[in-house]
Amino acid sequence: MCALLSVASLIACGGPAADVPPSSSPAAPSSTVEVTAPSSSASVAEPVADAGVEAARPSSKPEPSAVAETEQKLAIGRTAPRHHAKVLDGAPRPSKLAPGNYMCRIDAMYKLRPCTVTRDERGFTWLETPDSLLGLKGVIYDEGGGLVFDGTTAEERPFGCFSCQEHCTTDPASCACVELLPDASRECLARPIVARLTKKGSSWVGSLPYKTYYNHYEGEGAARHVTSWDTKDHTFLVEVAPAPAAKKPARP
């Protein structure tokens, strides 16, 4: 007879709650739920509910593969091969630029900024410019009546070789930016940066051909994705000017 009674009646009849088969009917009214079950049932039910909630929580830790990919992208600027000027494999070439402090700029939109000319132990002359549009470093030598600069970008993440700022590469979800494919960045970093300069007044002025890299997309909407890269040609002004003379101290 107890088998035909409600769950509450079964408990009253002395049947243990743990032996009650699960019901497929809707939840019992609150008056039925409030019936006190043995403490052993409560201790079993709570861990099951907690385990279910915990299992549904997404992991906050990034996948190992995503971490490795991010580290590889961040390391490209430090590890990718850079251009090596062939002139460095021969005898030192003379240069009309004497070692010392100068003022340089890349692109007419930028002001002249301090730069340096040095001479190494082999006798090669080197020019290093600050990061205005581009920070450059390379050997500079005489050719004909002018000068040739043959070098590479001196920055870790130079303009035109990466699509995003470094923090976007670290956390792509924080930016509306899609980074260049790694091979595009490596190709960009490895190319030669060559400029030819002629004397104009007290300065050396020339032009610098330069390519910037950007993503090539295919597909529309949610299916749009990066498949390769394209380049755009630019020509920037290069100027190397004498540093301003130091001001003489005012007489007392």
C-alpha cells in the first residue's frame, strides 16, 4: 500500500528516502519539499549539485597552443633574420660623413632629430637614426659624388612590418586588429633598406623606397579571413644635417 502513496507518505511509512525511485512528474509543491530528509541524503546531494556547476564554468586559462602561438608572434621582431649589407663582406668603404652627432629625419612630416655616425674597428662608417617614422641602422659609404645608406630597421616592431601594437598581439580580444601572418613580418624585417643621398647645402638629402605590409582577406561576413599579404610602395625623404653648434655660455 505504501507503494501507491506520495513521497512524503513513503517517508512517513518508514521507507528510506534513498530508496525512493526518481520521479518524472513536475516538482512537488513547497509543502512537500519542506519534509525533512535524512541527513545522509543531503550530504550526498550537495556535492553532486556543486560538481555540476563547477564543470559548467569555462576555464580562464588560455590553451597551451594559443600561448605558444602568441609567444612566437612576439618573438619575431627579436629573432627574425635582418638584412646583411654585402659591402660589409669586403674591404672598408670610405665615407664623406665624419663620425659625430647629426640631425636626421625619415619622411618630410617629421622634424629633424639627433642621430649618430660612428666608425667601427674595421673602418666602416655607420649611421643610426632615431625612431621618427622609422628607426634605421646601417653602413653608409661614398658612391660617385654621393652617399649610399645600406641597412635595416633598428626597431623590434617597425612600421609596416606588423599590423597591431604589441599588447594587441598579447591579447587579441582587446583590440579590433588582426596581426599580419608571421611569414609576412619575417619577409618585411629581412629586406634591405637602401637610400641614396646627395649634398644639398650643408645637408645630405635623398629618398628611401619602402614597402608596408598588410593582410589580404577573402570571404564575406563571418567567413572573412586572412589568406596572404599584400604590400604598398612608398618613397620617404631622408635627410642628414649637421648638429646645431653648442651655444657659448653667456659672459658674466
